[in-house]
Amino acid sequence: MFSFAIMQFTFAPILGGLSDKFGRRPVLLFALFGYGIDYILMALSPTILWLFIGRIISGITGASFTTASAYIADVSSPEKEHKILD
């Protein structure tokens, strides 16, 4: 669990910067692809080292929650944002 958390902490600003540069959708698609690779790797891992590597990949791509929050803010209308804050 520590490897997942430290990768999220480390890569959240990096993925945020990439989403500003390349757009939010490509970064989110990359994150989903990374999760898919992680699930395949964890299902077929022969040793615990491979499970550890899978958790690291999952942590890196799991740092996309900041990008997802920014995407939701981008597509929300100002009227809906105002209703949520009230």
C-alpha cells in the first residue's frame, strides 16, 4: 500500500502538468490504460516482485484524480457550479 500511496503523491503534480500541456482527455485515457496494464500484470504475476511493480504502475496512473477533478470543473456550467456551492 505504501508504494501505491507514494507514487500517487509523487506523480499527481506531474500528471497535472501533463494534462495542462496535452489536454485532460489523453491523460485520463493513459491512466485508464495504465490501470488495465496493472490488472493484467497482477493477474499474471509469478512472484511478489511483479505484484509490487503492478502496484507502482497503479499508483502512477492512479494519480489522475486531480486531472479528473479538473475535467469535471471544465465541463460543468457556471450555473451548476454556483448551485453546488450554495
